[in-house]
Amino acid sequence: MRERILVIDDEPNIVWLFKEIFGDAYEVLGAQTAEDGLRAAWDHDVHLVMLDLRLPGISGLQALQELKAQGHQGPVIIMTAYGEVKTAVQAMKSGAYDYITKPFDVEELKHVVQGALRYAKLTTEVTRLRQELEEKFRLKNIVTVSPKMIELFSVIERVSASDVCVLIQGESGTGKEIVAKAIHYASSRKDKPFVPVNCAALPEHLLESELFGYEAGAFSGARKTKPGKFELAHGGTVFLDEVGELPLPMQPKILRVLEENQIDRLGGTRRLPIDVRVVAATNKDLREEVKQGRFRQDLYFRLAVFPITIPPLRERKEDIPVLAKHFLKEFADRRNMAALTIAEDAMEVLVSYPWPGNVRELKNIMQQLSLLCDGPVISKRDLPAFLWDPDWPSHGSGILGQVSVPAPWAELEEVLDDEAGLGLPQLKQRAWAAIEKELICRALAKFQGNRTRAAQYLKVSRRTFYTKLKEYGLG
């Protein structure tokens, strides 16, 4: 369908001009009164309204207000004589996208109209994506049949309606960020930003500038002012993931923000008011961290106004079959293929396994199986050995003894089949990436999802480990 421009002007030659200039690319509708224009905007899906200020009957300003009141979402450009620019500026304050003066410069008119239509496309796409996100993270769309989770969801629905701080507790991989997003999208802040901050992934010396921003010249390399995460989330939600990893010197600064709803940019001379809701998450026992002196008690109480604990997957085994089938269908849909089914012997193994990496680990295994399984049915022999062989970890030494060698080889075979044009360097890079991802998954499984211990085991820095998690979609 062609984009539609509605021109509301009592001069017929103006409508004619628009049809001459834009008629080949767009559908141009005309109306000579505001009343006719409002009816046309109501009856048709109009992408852009060109509105004259001086109209018989209802004025252009009144028509603009009526357009907004009847739900028109697209841009409105005011057409005005040179002497009415002040009124046009007033119209922009009332919601007009732009104004243009008569007589028109044709090139300027084309530029303004095409810019407005690009803006309309962008805002439509943003609205669509926001609606998709909102739908995706609705509690009713989170896959579960567990009574524990269903009870938890009823609690989440109640807390979403308030503005209190929420602390989400649970092992790595249980879905803490999904719950945080569900809280955000069920709240009155759903149309504002959801800004996640991984407190463990940022080096201590960068954490303050990332959270609070900085002014130009605040430090070497700070060439221009940069807003921090709290500013970017204004009106919405800040999600402090891995909050238990916050360095002690940073904790009183977070506490001050929570208490005063103001921030100080680095190098700034004035305090900036903010309006955010804070949702935090941790896989640590913060009460124990408080006892050990690693976490401030006052900050804990500010964050844990409403604590939520997500049960690990091993405590809700009834979710394993439905989640496994859901992930297989999700991966199949992406590849436009029929979803694999799971044989009874394989399902028994999946339900019996303790899933130290929780839902994240289950999803990763299902993704591997969707790529590697030869037939339409997953049997026990298709599963990685560590799922069903209790002696598997003792074979070999260190993490290499736990790697499922066929996985990266199968990945390489897929590359050879699908991308035969790749040379040896690219093939080596793809094969190494598959092996590296496998090593990381095994390390996470070995330490029950504890990322810090997994990073230490693999002898890489925590920052590098988090970068790899993000690179391979494991975060």
C-alpha cells in the first residue's frame, strides 16, 4: 500500500500542487475545510497531514488539537504564510512535527515531506517493536506449568502496579532478567525505557561514569557530555543485574540515588533529578554478603523492599518438558523447519538431570540438539553424555575431558554445507568459536552457573568471560 498524504487547505491549487509533486510516489487526498479533513483522517489510514493555519470554520490550531484527540499518530506539518511563523511555532509546541511557509520552495517542500514520512515510518516501527516486546514479556507468555511459578506470577502482577524497588533472587540461568522485564512491561512505565546494567561486567573504574554519566572534560578523553544509565532510563526502569557484584565504594552512591532521586554526573556542578524505578537481581545470598561485610545493609534494605525468589529448574521439574518443547519449536521456527520431538527415554533423562545452569542451560542444549540431531526424534543417544552418565565428568582431566567433540565438528560440517565458499582461515575461526562456546557451557555447568568461578576455571578475566557470554548469546 502506498503512503497516504492528506492536504487540508482551502486553496484548490495547493492540493493540485501536492498531487503534481508527490502523486507518482504517494496517494494524495485533499480537503478544503478542517471538518472535511478530520473526517478524511478518521476514515483513511493517513501517514502525513499537511495542515493550513487559516481555514474557514475551525482554525488550523483547533484542527491540530482535534486530530490528536481522535488518535492520529502520524506527523502533522503546518503550512503558513510568512507573517504567521509565531503561530506555527505555537502549533509545534502543541504537537505539530514541523512547519513550512508559503509560497513553497519545491525542493524544501520535498525535503520536509520526505523527512516527515521517514519519521512516520520510524515511529510506526518503534511502536510495533515496543508492542512486540510488551507482548513477549507478558507474564502469560512466560512458559510454565509449575504451581510455584504461577503463584510467583500472581505476586509479580501485584508488585508491578506499584513503584517500589524489587530484588529478584535466584541462581544463574533461572530467568531473572525476563522477570524484571515482565515487571517493567506490566507497569505504568512500560512505554518508557528499560535499561539493563550488568554490575559484574563493567570494570570498577568505569562503573560510576556508566551509571551516572559525565560532563565534557571530566577526565582525559571525555570530549563531550554523556548521560548515564539512570538518565537514559528516565521515566522507566533501571535493571541492576548481578547487583551483589557492586564494589563497596560504589554502594553508597547507589544508595544516595535511591534515597534522593538525583544523580551527579562526573565533573558536574549540579544535581540532576531522575524518575526511575529500580529492579535489581542477584544469584548471591545478599544477607550473607551483608554479614561478611561485602554488601551494605542499608543498600540491601533499600533494594529488597519487595524480594522475589525464582526457584531453580530442579525444583520445578514439571516445567522441563514444556520448556524443552518450547525451545525446539522456537529454533525450528527460526529455520522454517518442523520441530524435533523428544523420545520418552530422552525426556526421562532431561527430567532427571539437575540442570545446574537452569533454564539457560536447557535452552542451550535444545539449541545444540536442533542443529545436530540427524532424525526427527531426539533419543537418549542423541543427548550429551554428561546428562545421563554420572561418571562422565571424571573422564579425562579438566574441562577438556567434558567437551562433546562431535558438537564443534558438526558445526564445521554445517559451515561446509551452507557456506562452501569460506576459506580455511574462516573455517578455522568458525570451528574455534564452536569449541570455545562448548568450553564455556561446560564450565558454567560444572560450577552450577556461577560465572565468576567459571571464569577463574578457564583462566580468563571476568570482563573477558562476560564479553564471550554476550558474543555467543549465553548471557
